[in-house]
Amino acid sequence: MSRHFRRERGADTAPPDPWDPLVRITHWTIAAAIIINGLLSKPGGTIHVWVGWITMSVLVIRLGWGLLGPREARFSAFPPDPRAAIAHLISVIRGKPREYSSHNPAGAMMVYALWAMLAIVIATGLIMTDAKSPITIAEERAAVAQGDWSALVNTASEGDSGNSLSQSDIVKDVHEAAANLMLILALIHVAGVVVESRALRRNLVRPMIKGPPK
């Protein structure tokens, strides 16, 4: 069965809505996390670390839902296909975009790109914090504020070498580069949703907030 179908002019039947509650919640949670940690929070700060751990949990849930969730939420509904993505973009430019029961091919490529960047940001963030939980980090900082430097001394003694410092710099650079690229991709994603909404003459954001019309 074909994954796509053409929208008939004048038809009242909307395409199947793929945005079940869990997909909507994880989508907006990740979007909020990108804004908070990319633009608002202090890098390495307590809020920054908390948001990172929450985002990691949400990403794991969404990836699991991609295997176990309803048909439109599964990876099989929107496999990465660069050629199909290019063809879809061409159809949008020509003003003849197709409707899809899940993400369109261009949107699917963007989803996987954002997830990949997010995974890199999370992984490098865990490396930079030695995978310490936000609670542990907060306790260590509170201890330092009270004059107890033992926690920092123990951490420094575990990797007291030039190679460790060099590797730390590389991880930090990768973390920042992936985070910046993720922000750029997010902006492109938003622009793509606006263009697609205009091309299809319907609001693609509303179902992501309210769910399918009843």
C-alpha cells in the first residue's frame, strides 16, 4: 500500500493524523528543551543539566514509541529517504505537494537529523559531567560553596593528564557544534512547516497542539 495519497480539491476528508498524545508531548518537550538550553540557560548550570537529563528521558521514550507506538508514530511510517525528500521539496516548490499519513519525506529527514544532533549533544554532555545526575552535581556545588573542595579534588585526580584535557576540549567543541547545528535545523524545520502549511492551505501546527479534529 502506498504511504501517500493526493488531497482531492474540495474534499472534506483530512489525512490521518499521526500526532497521538505521546508524540505531541515529546515533540513540544524537546522543542522547549532546545530553546531553554540553546538560548536561555547557562551552559553547565544546574538548570542546563536538569533540562539535558529530562530531554534524554523524553528522547528515549520517543524512540521506544517509534518501535511500539501506533502505525503513524513508528519509524516504518517515515523512513529516511533523501531522494524522496528532494522530490517532495520539488513538489512543494511547484505548488503540488502530496499529503502523507505521517511525516512527509523532507520532514522525516529533518526529524532524524534533529534526533541525531540531540543524541550527540546528550552524549557529549554526559561525558563532560561524568554522567553525574543533576542532584549529585547540585550537592557537589553546594559543598564547594560551603568550602568543601574534596569533590572537585577527587574529580580532578581521576583525569590528571594532558591527554584528558585535550579530549575534554574536543568533547566540548563537539557538544557546542552539535547544539548550534541543532538550533539551525530547528529554525529550518519551523520555516518548512510554515511553507508546507501555505502550500497545503491548512494549519499543520494545530494538530500538534490540539490533536486531530473531532
